Amino acid sequence: MSKDADGNFTVLCTVCKTPFKVYPPGLEYVRIIQQPCTRGDSIATDRTCPACDTQNTIIWDIEHK
């Protein structure tokens, strides 16, 4: 996963490994994590891979200080 200059992220499909762009659900969601955080403020979104149609779950989180 990498963050683009425009604030979007490129992730790899969990099945075919094709890269595709995902967009955060809000400006405060600045990172993608593997499991929801313990603070309970993560948001999970499902995105379909454009190459193989696999549903990928993206878990977004805010920056905790």
C-alpha cells in the first residue's frame, strides 16, 4: 500500500495482487491498517478489484497522537 500525492492510496488485491486506487472515507482517515484499532474509530470499506472482481476489505484509521 502506498499513499499518493493526492491523498489516495494504491493497494494490492488480496488474490491477484493487481494494484488499484482506493479513496479514504474522509479527510481524517489517513492510514490503512490490517485490523480495526482498539479505540474503535476505524472504518472498514469493501472495494472490488478491477482485474479479478474480488471483494477487498480496506480498514481505514485516523492518526492517533
